Amino acid sequence: MRDLTYIGFCGVDCSACPDLENGKCPGCRLTPWKGGESCMPVKCCGKKDIPCCGLCDTFPCPDMAEFYEESEGHKKARALMLALRGEEKV
């Protein structure tokens, strides 16, 4: 499996994410989350004990559909998650 250290649970490449640079997102794999402060993909993947959305049985789920259409970076994240499933090339 691909090294996911700098890939968010949602599939975003954290090293190229403006939200990380602007302080909107602390980088989900590098943050020790407490309580309910994390985003939906972190909570969901943690609950299902999977390393990322792309390896979920219900991917792409309705809860993430809008997210994957928000920006080019999010579209790339969706493509990466599909690639992890063997459904698309990155």
C-alpha cells in the first residue's frame, strides 16, 4: 500500500494543501485528536478502523460527495482514493 503519512484520511495531499498552510486544517495524520474536534473523515475512518476514505466499503459516500467537488485539490483527492481502490490511475 502507498505511504499515507502526508495524505489526509479524505485523500488530500497535505503537503500541497492551502488549508494546511493557512492554518485551517492542522493535517489529520500528524495531529493527536482529542474528543470531537476532528473532521468527519477522521472520525469516520477511526470508527471503521481504516486508513482512508478510499478503502471504505461505501466510498464515495454521500457525506463526502460535496467535498470532492469543492476544488481541484479535492477532485485530486477523490482520484487518489479511487486509485487506491484500483478504480482509477493517478
